[in-house]
Amino acid sequence: MLIKPWICDKVEVKPAPSGGKGMYATGSFVPGEKIGAFGGAVMSDEQYLELRKTKTDDDLNMDQAMYIHPGLILMHDPEMEYYPLCFSNHSCDANAKVKDGIVLVAARAISPGEEICWDYRITDNVGIWGYEFKCGCGSPKCGGAVKIGPKHRIK
């Protein structure tokens, strides 16, 4: 199943201080205001495992994937252009959050010029797929690393 992405007109993509690109507010957001909806191809954990027999995570563009529900992964569709939500970075002190699996909303007031970030640990730490990376969010709440997946969960 394919889901078409949607993005409001108050965001832009530009270079991020941590390197790469980020998604920034060009207007103000109030808590709960919709920023966008993620899009792509939905697959089950079982379908992902079957694909992994012949493809690597890089081949599958897993750095753009996310869990939308336990057991269901939203994969970036290679036929789809990259859209601004693809550049929303992680923060340990996020100003946005994912609701209903695919909708990014403001978690607090967001000012123009502010980078829009969400906490990947909240959405992605529910399935069989995992990843880890050094966190560069710079927040006083930063844990130094983002570790997602079964091997990192507290038993």
C-alpha cells in the first residue's frame, strides 16, 4: 500500500548545523498543529525480513523508514521524490511528535527559523528492525546516542 505524503506550506529544507539538511519552520506553529504526513510504501515485519534476504538496508533506504505501528514499517518509495519530512532530524528534546503513525505535529510552540525535530526513539522502538547512531542534537537532555531495536530494549 502506498501513502502519498503531505506537507504544510510553513516549512523549508536547508543545511542543518549538525551536517546534512534539516526541516525548518518558515512560520509559527502552535502545539498540536499539523506539520505534515509521512508517505511511502507500507510493509509488515515479515515482508521486510523477506526483502532482507536479497537486499541490504542501504538498498532498501532504511534511513528513511519508520515504524507506523508495531509490525508495520513505512518505507520511502524510491519512485517518490524526497519531500521535506524526509529531512526532519532527531532530537532528544523534540519540538514535534508523530501522531496516528504518520502525522507530524508540533509538540510545543515552534517559531519561524527553528529546526523541526522529533524523537525517533518514540516511534521506531516497537519492532524487529533496529539501528543506532551518535546523537548530535545538542540538547541538554541528549543521551549521546540513539539506539533503537530489540537488542537495546530493557527486558
